[in-house]
Amino acid sequence: MRKVLKNFAFMIGLVLTVALLLMAVAAPLLAPYDPAEQDLAHRLDGPSKQHLLGLDELGRDVLSRIIWGARVSLRVGFSVVVIAALIGATLGAIAGYFGGAWDTIVMRITDILLSFPGILLAIAMVAVLGPSVNNVILALVVVAWVGYARLVRGQVLKVREMEYVTAAKALGARSPRVIALHVLPNVINPVIVMATLGLAGTILAEASLSFLGLGVQPPTPSWGSMLTYGRQYLGRANHLAIYPGIAIMLAVMGLNFLGDGLIDALDPKYRKLIK
């Protein structure tokens, strides 16, 4: 851990991630204005002392909307990562531990889903189900769980041959107990690393869907939808697109730096798995 804490990129990622979490949790306290409050008389005004990041096309405070937008991004991100990791880890553990027909079924399903570009599959699902936060979460979970399943399966194939697993079986432990108490705890480190990196990808995917009009719907603030409306005023009020874009960049960069540092701290071998 001392080595990791001396890693400049990891510390930058940690600071950015903590700042993102605090911004989302304390949004009602940090936001200077109501994100839905309109001031049409001063719409598209640039940054000023009263509005540090300016006003949008409806006269809403851009800074307040960015702060509240962090809540949406983290809600989608954490929901997708937790659900996808639980589903993927469970199915991957079952496939790797039991093998046979279970392994074949799970792996063929993952192969089918991996044959489609993830973001295009998510776009198709949200287009069919309708744009909403819950549908975005569902679509991204369908895309994301396969990565966890393949990772955990590969780890379980090695762990199930270890002496402590054999000893647990010899003592009469049932398979669910062996998987829960002896197998999964010993393959959890790469899952944590993958979840951290996956959180960054999920935030970016949510912003992409919202940018296309398939994600969070107005008036709920979302970084992606703010970019959509901001691009219409690039020549007149470029602050509408610049600041949400910076927010997305910093959030994704911070989580990627954090995940990269966790690879060294928790599982250096994971680098070989993701290459």
C-alpha cells in the first residue's frame, strides 16, 4: 500500500473520485441554486460572480446542474456495477466450479452478447423499452455482466483445484458453501478492480445515451443531455458544452486512475487478464 500511495496517478484518481462522491452526496448543500430554477431574461449568460459557470438556454445555473448531474451518473454507475457484478460473479462461479452443461450454457450466452458492440446493444434496448433511468440501468447491466462472468469463471477454474477447496469438500461441505466461503473470497480482488474500471465506463455510457436522447429525460440534470443542448450554442455560449464535458472527463479519468492503482495494490496479475 505504501507503494500505491506513492503512485501519483492513483492519488489524483483518489482525490477526483472522493470529490465526485462528495459532490453527489452533498448536492443539496453545494448547489448554489435550484437546478430547475429558470431566469429567461438572462438565458445563455456567460460565467459571472452570481453564476460561476453561466446560465443555460433556459436560464438555469450550469454549476448547479453539473453538481446534481453527478448524482444521476453515480446512481446509474453504482447500480449497473453492483447488479452486473453480482449476476456475472454468480454465473461465472457456477460455470467454473461445476463445468459441463452449466459452463457451456453460460459461456455461449456470453459469447452471443459479446458478439454485439456493447453500446449499440444498449442503444437498441433503450430505444425499444423507452428512455428512462431504469431502462438505461437495465440495458447497461445486460451488456456489462458478461465481462464479470468470464473473469470469475477463469479465476474459479484455478481456485477449485486448490488444496483448501479439496479439504472443504472432503469435510463434507456442500457446493454452495464451498463456492460462497472458499472460492469467491479468493477471486474477489480482480472483480473489485474490474468494477472500479467498469464504473468509469458506465458513467461514460450513460452520458452517451443521454446525449442521444435515450437516457435521463428533462428536466432531470444529466451531463450527457447538457452536452446535447450545449452543442446547439457552441458559437454563442460554448460554456454550455465545455463544463459538462470537463465534468465527464474528470470523473472518468479519476476512476480510471483509481482502478489502475488498485491493480497494483490488489492483483498485479490482473494486468495480464485485461490485455
